[in-house]
Amino acid sequence: MIQDSLITAASFTPNSLQPPNAWVGHLPFAAWVIREVAPNIFVELGTHSGNSYFTFCQSVVEAGISTKCYAVDTWQGDEHSGQYNEEIFAKVKAHHQEHYAGFSQLLRMTFDNAASYFTDESIELLHIDGLHTYEAVRHDFETWLPKLAPGAVVMFHDTNVRERNFGVWKLWEELREQYPLNIEFIHSHGLGVLQLDNGPAAKQLSWLISDPDEQQILIKYFAAIGTRQVERYELNDLHKLVGGRDGQITNLSQAVAERDGQMVSLNQMVAERDNQIFNLNHAVHDKDVHIHNLDQVIVEREGQIASLSEAISEREGQIASLSEAISEREGQIASLSQSVAERDGQIVSLTQAMHDKEAHIHNLDQVIVEHEGQIASLSEAISEREGQIASLNQIVKRIFISTSWRLTRPLRIAQSFFSKKADS
């Protein structure tokens, strides 16, 4: 019964997008198991370059089964797969959209976030291939366990790796005790496959409940065709490598021919350069003679420079003396500047005093003008009085010499006497 179901796996040729990795040896089993289970929903946790996922999808296409496929990954990498750039997701997405977009979806998110997009007991085939530490893979299994349908099949990659903190092997040993329907393929880093024991007996897979000898047939069969699958990938890579090398050889042969042509041209150029060198040697000899003459001129110039240096030293001494004299002059100028400032203050004060004196003189000039006017008036009045006095003197003189004046003299004397007496 097992051998009859293996015919499909042996004839399968996957269309892988990326170079081979550890999953290549399990691609024939992936193509076979999804046909055997024929799940309504298949989920892969950890898709990376798409080698395994696109094998499942291609098998769905070729078998004509109505399976909905989902790939969950952040496409950023982890400590085991390494970090990778956006180019990988771009290639995966382009290949997916071209071939499988009708029944498949790429969910770019964490495994925990993606779990909420599936109803409980809905997934019939689950492939776990995320971070491979014991804690991480156990968390992934326990998180997605409620989403698994009764009798669902679960696959774990890297069950045969015990280095770099891989812990899938440890969880697989625990699960083998818990779920007796299981099988492990040791080749290509190991692949553990188990079926939940909560499904109806009719859904139990015969190749998981078969005796150990029959399981060994299955294990050896898929190890053999897995090894052949790896060899086909490697051979294909070698063909590509040989093709690339043939192209490189063709290019190198052409480059050698071009170099031969360049060498002929270079030999001709070398002959031309030899002739140029011969001419240049003659020119160099002429230049040597010229340099010798220049050396003599330089000796003469050095003597002149020595004389000039001595003259410069003398000038520097004179400059030092002049600088000292200038410093003294600057001190004198500073003192004189202070004196000039003091004189400027005195001049300002004297100028103000002169302005005050000029104002006073102006006032005195006005007074003098007024007095001169008064003097002129008084002089005119005096002249008038002198004229009157002269007139009166003439009159008095005439009186004194008159007869009546002389006759009344005794009377004037007596009158004067009595007046004095009365006063006493």
C-alpha cells in the first residue's frame, strides 16, 4: 500500500525559485504528502525563499485538489536563517502572483499575529519551519494547536540538527511520546511528521500506523529520491556554472585577442618611445650643461644674497632705533595731546568770557552813545546859558556904571545890614 502511493512522488519535478537549501531533499515528500492528506487548508510557518511552499502549491496544481494554501513569514530572517533583504520577498511575491495567487496567500506578519486569522480546528496540514530554538518551536506548536482540525498532520523541519541552539529535536522527542502516529526522515537535516490522535479512525494515515519495517521502506525511499533531488539541483547548478565558465572563456579568448592587438600596438609605441628616449638623453645632456651654468649663477647670487642679508641686518638695527624713537615721540605726542585738550578747555572758557565781555562792551557802547547825546544836549544848553550870562553881564555892567545904581548904594548897604541883624 505504501509502495503504490509513492509513484506520484517519484515522478514529481518541483519548480523552485531559489538555490537549493536543506529543504530540497524533502521536496518529493512535500509533493506527495499534500496529495495524500488533501487538506482543505494548508499553512506553512516560515517560508523564506519558497522552496518548500511552492513545492506544496505546485503539487496542489498538478493533483487538482481544492486546497487553500497560506505562507506566514515576516521575510526579515532570524538568528538561524540569518537576516535577509527585501529582494527575497519581492522575488517570492512575484513568483507567487504569477503561478499560485488563485488559491494561495502570503501573510507577511509574525506567526502569533497570523494565528488570529484562522478559526479553531480548521487547518488540516501544518508545516512549522520558523525559529528553531526549543522555546520558539514549542511556542509555535502550542499557539497553533487549537487551530488544527481533528486528525491534522503537522511537520517539523530540522529535527536532526543539534547545534547552534537548535531545539526542534528536543520537542520532537517529547511529541513522539505524546503522538504515536509519527515518522521521522533523517536526511536533509531531518523532518518529523505526526498526526493528531483526536481524529476519526477513518482519517488515520496508513503509512503512519504501519509497522516499523514498512516505515523504513518509506524513509529509505524518500531519502533516496531526496538525495537524487539534491543531486539534480547540484547538477543543474553545475551546468549553469559550466555555462557561465564557457561564457567567461569566450570573453577571455576575445580579450586575449584584443590584448594581442594591443601588444602589437604597444611594441610599436615602445620603439617610438625608445627613439624619444634617445632624443631626450641628448636634451638631458644639454640641460645638464645649462644646469652647470645655472649653478655658477646661483653661487654668485648666493654671494649677493649674503651681502643683502648683512645690509638687511643693518637696516633692521636702524629700524629698531627708529622704532624706539617713535615710541618716545608717541609718548610726547600723548603728553602734548593732553596739553592740547587742556588748552582747548581753557580756550572754550576764554571764548565764553570774551563773548560775555563783548556783550558788556556792546551795552557800554549803547550807554556811551546815550551819554554823548546827553552831553551834546548839555553842551548846547551851556552854550545857550553862556550866551544868556554874557547878555546879563552886559546888562549888569551897564547897571553898575549907571547913575541910579550909584545913588542907591547906601540904601542897599543899609538893607543888607538890617537883614543880617534880623537873622542874628
